[in-house]
Amino acid sequence: MPDLPQLLLFIAAGWLLNLTPGPDVLYIVTNALKSGVRAGLVAALGIVSGCFVHVFAAAIGVSALLATSAAAFTVLKWVGAAYLLWMGVRLLLSRAAPLHLGEGAGEVDLWRVYRRGFLTNVLNPKVALFFLAFVPQFIAPGADNKVWVFLTLGVIFNLNSLPINFGYAWLAAWAARRVHTVQRAMHWMDRAAGLLFVGFGLRLAMSDHPTP
């Protein structure tokens, strides 16, 4: 394991990275605004669960395969891009619906929210490559059992992301309950979210295979 200063640096860097808006934050905030804090929290859990898949995959070498095999990267890249585009188009075509943050929040399909958050990360090869690039920087070259250290740091990174993601969910739900203009214009939020997801999908589709 890294020494204490290195571990604290790892944690701080992870928090900064998780604060950066992206598909994950967008998905959490959208669900919290539309369906309340529970939906936002479940969305965050789905996102983090998807990250755990990449951590374990990286530890056993799947991410190394993605980094070195253009074919493997391309296949997962197109699957992930297609999924993001599907989510974006679905949001763009959704009909406007009034928000009922008391009753409506209880009627949301939380399993569906979790599943989509999970797939958003699992089908994005850049998440796998991120862990492969970021985590090893904090593993000493002479460390014993590097796989175990990698897994431990990956778990720490994912668990540390929960307060940030939960914070986004609580903040979005708080705003939706108190700012009536947000509630009245939620169908525009769907459109904006749809455009962003389409943009993320197109950016992923046009990304080049990283140089090993």
C-alpha cells in the first residue's frame, strides 16, 4: 500500500475527479431532479457499481487488453457509444410531464434507475482505461502483490466517490423541492440532458484507441 501522504493524495485526486461534471453526474442529477433524492442516490449506486466492474476487470488484465487491442477497444467503444446515444435520443423524444415530488418520487422504478446507471459505466471503455492509467501511479514499483494493492486502491476510489455523488443527488433534489421554476421546466432538462448524452456518445464514438 502507498504511505499515508501518497494515500491522502490519491483520495484528494479522486475527489477532484469525481467533482468534475460528466455523464455520471448528469445521470445522477437528472434522476434526482425528476424523481427525488432516492432516485438520485440509487443512480449514484448504479454508477459506482459499474466502476467496481472495471476495477476488478483491470486487476485481472481486461483493461490491459483494451489498452493494447484496438479491436477490443473498438467493440466496447461502439457498444458504449450506442448506449449513450440511445439514452440521449430517448430523453430528447420524451414527453413533458408534470413533477409530483411527493407521489411521483415513490412511483419511480428504482431498479431501472440503478440498472441504467450501472450500464452507463460498464459499457464505457474509457472508465476501464481511466483506472488502468490512474491507479498504478500510486503503486510502488517494488510493491508486493500489485493486484491486491490495485484492488484496494480501486475500492477506496469508488467508495470515496459516494459522498460526492450522494451530494449531487441531495443538492438536485433540494433544488427541485424549493425552486418552482425548476419543476415547471423539467421537460427542458430532459432535452438538455438528451443533447449532452448524445454529445458524450458521439465523443466516445469518435475517440481514438489510446497509444500503449
